[in-house]
Amino acid sequence: MSRGLLIRGGTVFGDGERFEGYVVVRGERIAEIGRGAYPHDRFEGETIDARGQWVLPGVIDDQVHFREPGLTYKADIHSESAAAAAGGVTSFMDMPNVKPPTVTLGLLDEKFERAAETSVTNYSFYFGATNENAAEIERIDPKWVCGVKVFMGSSTGNMLVDDDRALASIFAQSPVPVATHCEDEATVRANMERFRAGDGDEITVAMHPLIRSAEACYRSSAKAVELATRYGADLHVLHLSTARQDGTLAGYAAFTLVPCPHRRGLLLAALDGLYLRPDLRRGPNALHLLHHAETALRQRGVGLIQYSSPASRPCDALYRRLGARLTETVWHKEVR
């Protein structure tokens, strides 16, 4: 027998089902998954008795802030990757708004070198876009780098990309997915000035969703989608996507797209957030919004959608009407 790791006796989750079985790992790869008892008398390698436990695929977290370099009084790659591993996260993708921000290939290489020394889990890093570094973006190695982060609205760090020519170059030249933080800067600044005119300099936390409004998000997201369509770029809008009804903002359905951890070759979309304006929550509006989202996700190559909802506000009836199937505590729907 080849040496490796045998996990046996546990409840194995995979391909939308669960069963009592075993998992064999060789060379840091899953080599075999089987039902029932391990079929051989001996196993040359480490054996874990998982009776009474669940055996789950590792989680891939595609947006983390591990604060290294420059902000390590908060956290660092080692501490946060260890915390991730303790929670079942086996791979992470770290953002570039650190000190200094990861906006050159040299700084990106330094983060990879640091992770090779200290990370407990698998890792990749986003490269940070600026108004001036499109030429470096073109040289990114897609075998290692998970994406380019574009701040289309100002946020933490000085990484705002607001030059239309720079944005066009980024979307046209990036060899990796473009991940955008979408808040229209002109709308945000106009909202800020409006509140300052009415309240002086007393800008409070309560004003945040009004200054960085849904309209600001929509305008910027629409621009990102237009650029991605024009240049054929792979786009992931972080945090928020919106839907419109009768020319006004109706709500949003936010999804994260990742390779399906338990079905090779399948792209999974997991629902992160669902919101409808209070006056639109009666009737079929949520159903229409998710049907629209499913069509868009299918066009992006998604094969499986995962729906979930908080215990305080279950959406089981809605997901059932969509044709989704309940698996344990989440709903799944094939859309290929």
C-alpha cells in the first residue's frame, strides 16, 4: 500500500449527499473516497478514527484581510491562517490593502515568500490596481495570483482607481479575474457634501449607508459590468450586486462564485445576501429577483447554486418555489 493518510469511520459529505465511509489522502491530494469500511486489512500511513464525526471538504475563503505587512499589531498571516484552519478553512485569498499596499510585483512576491514561511493553509494573494500600474497587471502569473482588486470607490488605503483610461487598461489586460469594490466616487462625494451642508461636520456612523448609498453601488457595479462585457474580462463584484425594477432600486442578491469543493469541474455560486425594499416584499418580487440572478449566473458558467438563510428569517418556501433541493441545512439547485 502507498503511504498516506486514512480517515475512516466518519460521516463523509460530498456530491450533495452524506454517507458513512472513508477518505484516503496521498501526496496532499484526496486519492480515494469510499462507502462503508476501508476494504483492506492494513494501511501504511497515518490513520484517523473519525467515528461520530463529520468529514467535510475544506472551505476556500476568497476574501480575507490578514493585515501583513504593516498592520501586524492586528493580525498576521500565521495567526489568521491558523485560525482559518481551526475553523475548517484550508485555502485563503488575501486582499492587497496593507502597508505598503500590494501594488507592485515585488511587493506581491514578498507576500508569497512570507506565506511560504508562515502560513498554515493554502494561500493566494490579490494584486492591487492603481491608476498607474496596468503594465504590471499584464505581467501577473495566473498560476499563482487569484485576482486583481480594483477599488472603484475609495476605501481603506490609498488605492482608488478613478481614471477611465486606467480602468479600461485593467479590464482589457488582466490575465486573472478582476474583483471590484464598487461605490461610485462622484455619488459618494456628492452625498457627503449634502450631509455636511445640512449637519455641519457632524458625520456619524448612521449616515454611512446613506452616503455610500445603494445608488452609488449600483452605478459603479453597472460600470464594472459594462467594462467586463466590453473587454471580455472575468469579473467578481465584491460585497454587493443590485437589481432594478421600474427604474428604481428594488433590492439585491449577492453571490460568491468558487470552484465547487465536492464536485470537480463545477462552478458553485453561494448566496451571501438577499434584500428587497420593504414595500416590495409582498408578492413574487423575491422570486423574480432570484430567477434573474440564476439566469445571469448560468451565463457566467455556474452549474450549482447554494441558498441559505438566517434561522430568524427562513426562506424555505421561496427556495422551494425556485425548485431548489434541501440538503441538511442548505438548499441547492442545479442550473446547467
